[in-house]
Amino acid sequence: MNPHDNTFAAWGFGLAGLAYLAFALTLIRIGEWRVPASRAGKALFGAVSCSSLWGWFAMVSLLHESELLGFLASMFDVGRYGLWLAFLLLLRPTPVQGSATGMSSLSRTSLLLVTLAAMGQILFYLHPGDSFLQARGLPMTSMALSIFGLVLIEQVFRNVDPDSRWSVKPVSAALAGSFAFDLYMYSQAVIFGNVDADAQSIRGAVHALMTPLLLVSTSRLGIDWASRLRVSRRAAFHSATLLICGLYLLLISAVGYYVKYFGGDWGRALQLCVVFASLILLLLLAVSGAVRAKLRIFVSKNFFRYRYDYRDEWLKFTEALCAQGTPQEMGQQVIRGLADLVESPGGGLWMKRPEASGFRQTVRLNIDATPAVEEEDSALSTVLEREKAVVNLEEYRSFPGRYGLIALPAWLQSMPQAWLIVPLIVGDKLIGFVVLLRSRTPLDANWEVHDLLKTASRQAASFLAQMVATESLLEVRKFDAFNRMSAFVVHDLKNIVTQLSLMMKNAKRLHANPEFQQDMLDTVENSLEKMRQLMAQLREGTTPAGTAFGVDLAAVARRIEAHTTSRGRCLELRLIQSAIARGHEERIERVIGHLVLNAVEATDPQGQVWLELDTQGDRARIVVGDTGHGMSAEFIRDRLFKPFQSTKSTGMGIGAYESSQYIHELGGKISVASEPQRGTQVTLLIPLFHASVESDLDMLKPQ
């Protein structure tokens, strides 16, 4: 290398020393002048510091052509490799029992390679004329260190927790770029017997260019970010890097021999930069989900008779379904499992709730929420239940005749990314369906894809149906416990009634006796306390006997207003139109009274509570509104009308469920509109009682 090249290379190494020094100072500054506490953090700090010293010593040795400084620079180079490898090894989790062999093998291999590299540098310093060490030995150990570093980077990136992958990408790209460049340079030396002068001249500058990526990881998670990376404890060992490195060396050999025998000078320094940039681009593409999806489909189409490994797909799908405990988690896994089968990024699950009609979106993954309801007797629901087939929306848009009389609802047509509709069938009944988004890469949804989705959806539907049935069974058991508790309450009430009856019977005879008066007061006080305790355990909720008849809702509203006023609160009545509704007067009054009581309890004394009455078609319309605390959309959707769900610390969660059930028994409807901290509005629609309220004799009265 001529003096001009030495100067260029020296400044490149000086730039590396400066960049790593700035990185080390940044680590200390972020940590308030403290070195990281974790072992991985200490290894990182040591690797950065050693890399800085390597850059400075390499620069000075080139400028002064000092063999001793060159030897020290080489030793710092080996030391920084050892610390970077230690950092990557410490990122891996502590192995569980039975898997310690693989982990200790990696550690022993790392120590062996670093030791060989250090011994090689010492021997070459002691015997500078050894041509084998210079041409083969030292490049071979350095190439082995580069390959081993790439292998460890692959292990960390493959096994890191998905939540931590965002943070590990920059450091993985930086170290992979550095190791890949060294692999190129030293593989050239091993194959052709001498180090590429152009590559060696820009080595320091290339390593300096990697430090910004390391700074990105530091800025994301702070000084001790290395200890916050969560790597999977399963941490399987993969050898794809070894295969890629072998193919790469064969390619370099072929290119090298071509240059050797056919000649040609293509501006090798510029060519080197282009190759290195291409490698970095390849690394970034390798972590892309779309690229991996395209590769899997290409391999499946060209190397296998069938696209899927059914055993592997089925085991993964079943494991995902069995791992979840709640309906929300189960729905997420159903969408994710079906989407992964066709490289889809997500979708939505539509199911029917017991308390409502129609299919509603219950769970979504990477898809917008929609309040649309698909009725059970709609054209789409009917076709899905009858045909039990997957609907390809792209095929439908191009050839709608293939799906007969099916008509896509408006809400589905407004989703341009919707691709496949997968029905969830239990027996012969449709319990829901999944809408999958368009795949990351073009995929032919042929008969094999349809059959796999239909089979997987059958299993998913059975899991969902079983979970819904289990929830229903739990509710039945809670009601059974509620009924058993009611029996105890009735027994206590019977004792209280007997005690009060005896007191009233004796009062006619002993009402003037002072001792009896005191005993009567004690008895009343004791009975009142028992009743309070009973009311804290159970709210009155018996069902009146007899058939439904006309109920004057205006009179009910006035009684509720009077009762509310007697409790010191104000209820604003808006009797727009009187209405006679079908039902039991006592029970309807209890339902409306329950809504008013909830509104009063949720509203501050300065707030407003109102009750509005009018008619809407052939139904009476009752609106109970307030300006109180309000409820979230999630609570209304998932908990409000389910038994034993309440926002009150002392409530049993029966009132809203009972009210909803009774309104539906009458053929009515109940709806809720609420916003946290803004208030709630509950609307009841109850069928009118069609009966004549005037006598036929009224027609004979003079006008």
C-alpha cells in the first residue's frame, strides 16, 4: 500500500476511533456518568471502548509505520471481536435444564476463536516473515470470527421477543454490516493469498458508518437497553447463516478466479461499496414480512407438490387455540391463525351475542372497527350457512355469477382490503364468520387454500362454541348460587315477619306499657338492621304472576318522580305523549325505576336527570338520561347486559340483565348511548297495548 493509501486508510480508522469514542461518551452521559449495570451492558460498553482504541492505534500505526503500534491495533481488533461476541452471547437467555450443551458450545467456540486469533497475532509479531500466517493463517481466523459473529446475530434476531425486535433491528444491522464487510475482505485474502488493498483502505470508514445504527438503539431504550431485550427462552439454534456464508464464499471464489484468468479492472473500490450496500439492502429485506411471504410461496409452488405442510400447520393452529383462556383472546388467535395460513396481515371476527340479534364485529386485528350488523337472515349469512364455503371477494367482484344470488352488504363493500370470508360452522349452523384482509403477497386462493381454511375454521368454530357454552354454564351456576342464597334470605325474612307480627299482636294489649314500648323499639331497630343486611345481599326481583295488560306509563313516571323527590333528588319529567304499554305494571315500574336510580347514583347533585315519554310508531318510547359519569363503549358492549356485571362496588349486576330480559320478553328493545364523563341515555321501546280507552256511549254524548 502506497503512502497515499496509508493516509486515506489512516483517516478512515481515525474516523472509526472518533465515532466509537463519541458512542462510548454518549453511553456514559445517558447513564449519568455511570457504566451500565448488566453484564450485557458492560460487554457493550467494553466493545465500544475497545473499538475506539482499535481505530486510534490503527490510525497512528499507519501514519508512523510502527510495527509495535500495528501489533497493538491488531490485538485491540481481536479484543473488540471478543467483546462483541460476548455481548451477543449475553443477550441470549440462560438455558433451561437439558439445553445447556448448545449454549456452552457457542461460548467455547467463541473463546477458542478469539484465543486462536490472539495467538496468531502474537506469533506474527514475533515472526514477521512467516508467509503462511500473513497469507492464510491470520485471514482465516479473522474470517472465522466474522462468520461466527453473523451466526450469533442470527440467533439473537430469530429468537428475540416480537416486542423487542423493534429495538434490536438497528444493532443487528450495524454488527451484521461490520461482520459482513470483514468476511468479504478476509475471504478474499484466504482465497487469493493477499488482503484486498482497496477493502483494507476503507475498512475503518465502513465500521464508522455503523455507529449511527448503534446510537439508534441507545436512543430508543437508554443506556442499559441491552438488558431490556427479551429473548425467547426456547432460543432454537438455526444454521442458515452457515449455509449463506458457504454459498457466498463459493460465489467469491468463482468471481475471483474469473478476474484472475480473464482480467479486468472494474473500479474495485467503487465495486466494493456497491456490493456492501447490496448486502445491507439484502439484510433489511430479510426481516420484511412481505419478502418472507413471497419466498415461502415461491418455495411451496416450485419445490413441493402441496403448498402446505399440513401436520405442521395443524399443530401450530391447534396450539394457538388451546393457549388462550378468554373469548377475546380466543377470537384474536382464531383471526391470527387463519390469517397466517394465507399470509394475511389480519381481519375481523363477526359473531352473534346471546342478548342481541345479528352478527356483530367482536374482535379485530389490523382492521378498522365497524358497528355494522349482519342479520341472520341476510343473503350473505344464508349463503355462508347453506354452502359452508369460503367466499373470495376478489373473485366475486370479477365474476359475481359464481356465487349465485349472494349480495354483499354495504359495510363489506366499503372495505377494499377485504379478501376472504371464512364461515364458522358448528354442525349445520353458522355461529359467525371471519373477514380476512388481502395477503401481503399475491396468493392464488385455489381449492387447497379453501379446503384448509374450511377445515381450520371448523375447528376454530368448535373452540369458540365450546367457550360460549362454558360461559353460559358458568352463568347458570351463578344463578344457582343466587337462588340458594335467595332461599336463606327468604328464611330470614320469614323470621322477621313472624317477629313483627307477634309484636303487632301484643301491641293492642300492651301499647301503654313503657317496658313493652322500649322492647318494641328495640325489635323494630333490630328488624330494620337485619333488613338492611338482607338488602345488601339481595335486591328484590320476583316475577309477578298473571298475563300482561295495559300499563299507563305516564302514571308510572309520576310515581317514580315522587319517589325520587322524596329521596332528595330532582327528576325532570318530559311527558310529550301519554302511552299505554303492554306488560306488568309493577315490573315495568321496577325496570324504569332501576334505570332512574342508576342515573341518579351516577350523577352529581348539581347534574341533570330526566325521563321522557312519547310514542314511536306502534311502540311507547321511554328515554332515561343523565349528565353523570357515563360508561365506556367496551363496558356497554361486553358487560352491561350480562348477569353479575356491575360498576357498583355493592351491586350484584342483576338489574340491567333482568331489565333487558323483560323488555325483550315483551317484544321491545333497549339501547344505550353513553360517553365517559358526559352522561348516559337509555332508550326503551315497548309495544303499545291496543285497547279502546273510551266507552261506546261516549259517541252519543252531545258535541
